[in-house]
Amino acid sequence: MSTSAVSTPLKVGSAKLPSRVTVFEVGPRDGLQNEATPVPVEVKAEFVERLVDAGVRALELTSLVRPDRVPQLADAEELLRRLDLPEEVRTVVLTPNEKAVRRAVDAGVREIAVFASCTETFSRRNLGRSVDESLRMFEPVVEYARRNGLAVRGYFSMACGDPWEGAVPVEQAVAVARRLDDLGCTELSLGDTIGVGTPGQTVALIDAVVAAGIGMDRLAVHLHDTYGQALANASAAITRGVTVVDASAGGLGGCPFAGSSTGNLATEDLLWHLHGLGIETGIDLHALAGTSAWLAGHLGRPSPSRAAQAITQAMT
């Protein structure tokens, strides 16, 4: 059996599924933010460039946060200066406040993101503010960004569950999504931040958000794999009509302010699933797996992605 045969999925599609899905790569920000050992900025820049070379066309690059809060991202502006990406590549920078969005505009950023919580406890731990206070803090951020021609991605995190408050009612998550929509966010990403969601819960949330007046074409999902449900939840979301799925190369990531949050949905696992269904992504799965293996070498540990491990082994 040839290497290509064992590392490429058989395509069996369905007319009920979208023909194309955008994989929104969050590895450079959400994937690396929780790494205890500093990753050199030149490695981060090469990581981004390798992702783009593999065909990734939507990325979350970094966050303009206080260095004492997320030390791994203290080099955000240096990273942005080093990168010279094609215009067709969608790049996003997380900006938690008005000072950060002004820095983003000065740095030539094309799109920003804001990160809201659906629960009070996590909001206070992550942002030091209540849910309402954090959303009011985002008002001038979104307004400044839109006035300067930037699109705004709005995350509503802890949409499925919270490690301190337990299961999150659907209406509670939808209320935060609506507030972000009212602020002027151009895309909303439903975040299962601690990976407790199930396919039924994911579909119920999507249906409720759409029923609240937010179009399916403006909705994304951001799923963690704590209970091994990320790919199942992504599949349920895609079947329901979502065509933007967040993922992290090699399955890296986790929220530093939510201890039970483990890795993101692995990009390789998602690509194997999508390509097997005949859904186009524009990403070279083997090149992506090679990038994850390269980064794992710099981090000093193997990728947790099952697909990345299998493909890398088959290619050696």
C-alpha cells in the first residue's frame, strides 16, 4: 500500500452538505497562548507562513493583550511587523479593549475580534468584569474598528458550559450573541470553551441563534475536545448549515483562564473528516500535518491530533 493511499481519505459526499467549508485556523493565537515556555517570534512567524503555504486562508494571528496576562503573546506587534501575507488571506487579531484596537489599526490589522463570555464567573476571571460590563467595554472597540473599515469577529464563549456554573441555558448564550450582533460584529463564533457540548446541544444553540435573527452565513463554531466531542459537534454544525469552523493545527490550545479547557479541535482531524465527505477547504492536509510536526518539534512534544500522528507516521 502506498503512502498516499493510507494518508488520504476516500471521498464519499452528500448533496445535503455544503460544497465548501472555511477552516478558521486559531493555532497561532489560541493554540499557542497557553504554552508555558516562550515560543520565539521567528518561530511564530514561520508557523503562520507555513499554514498559509498549506492553503489556510483564514487565521487568528495573535492578541494585543497585556503581557502580564498572556506572556506568550507579548510579542504581538513584533509578529505583525514580520508578516507579509497575501491580501486574500483573512487575518484576525484579538483586541480586548479600546487601547488594543487603536494599536491594531496603527499596525495595519484588517480584522479584529472581541471575546465575550456567556457566564458571569468566567467573565470576571477572564476580563475582570461582569458580562454586561464587558459588553459595554466592547462598544467603543467595535465602533472604532468599524469606523476604520475593519470587520469584527465576536466570540461568545462558555456557550455550552462553565466549569464553575455548570451547564449554560441556551437562552443565556443567545442573549450574549444578540448583544454582540447589536454592537456591530460581522461574524459570531459559538464557543464551547471547555468542550462539554454534545451534537444535540450544538444544533439547539445554532437553531436558537439563527431564530434570534443572526444569519447562518455569519455564524462559526469554536470547539474544544475535552470530552472527545469536538469533531462530532463540528459535523453536527456543518450538517445544520454552518460553513466556518475554527480549528487549531495539531490540536493545540486551551484557555489559560479556564483550567478544564483542553485542546481545540485539531485542524488535521477536521480536514480528514471534511475531505472524506467531499467538502472542499483549499488546504493541503499533508502539508498541514507536516507543519504541525514541525511545530511539535519546537514545542518538544508530539501533536495530540490523531490524524496528524497517523499521517506523519504514514509519510515517514
